[in-house]
Amino acid sequence: MSDATSSTDSTTGLEQGPGFDDITRDIADVPAVEVITTVAVHLMSAAAVNLGLAEGGEDQKDLDEARKLIQALAGLITASATEISSFHAAPLRDGLKSLQLAFREASVVPDEPGQGPGEKYTGPVYG
């Protein structure tokens, strides 16, 4: 990535961030596989927090939000797996399965096999 320059606004004296042209040039240099895996890791992290698996645990637990994040993650992994190769897709699939199982375990009334978050893309997930 190239270094984005920042400037100081002469009217406010506040430093501004990089300009749009700098940002778009930088993102163009990032390989697609890196963008996809980065997004997947962000979805995984957010889902783990909403499953209560992070520091703070039960205080941050929100299974409705976790379901949405896991569903999005499953769609992303399924749609991009052939594009990013099994080298990158396999660990993402493993992480997804772990989240799906954690969701099932965290649910008071677990979904039927095949009905859990992301299972319309992955098929039923068993422990």
C-alpha cells in the first residue's frame, strides 16, 4: 500500500485524513483474497462477541445479532470459496463451523439441524 498523506485544514487548523483518491488507490493494491479473508475474520470476531465468547461474556451476548453475522459469514465463505482457494477457505470453514456449534450450544431452544444460522449454505452442522 502507498502512504496516504494528510493535510491541515487552513480554516480550522485540524488535520484531515487521507483524501478519497489516496484511499481508492490503496484499496486497489490489496488482493481480493485479502479483502475477503479480512471481512470474514471481522464477521467471525463480531459473531464470537455476540455469542458471549469474548471478555465480558454474558453481558455482550446477543444471539439475534450473532445469527445475522453467522449467516452473512456462511454466505461469504460459500460464495467465495472457489475464488480464494481451499488454502484460505478451509480455515474459514472451520471457524464458521465452530461458531455454528457455539450458537447451537448457547441457544435455549436449539434450531433443528439444517435450520441454524448459515446452515442453508453449509448444510446441517453436527458436533
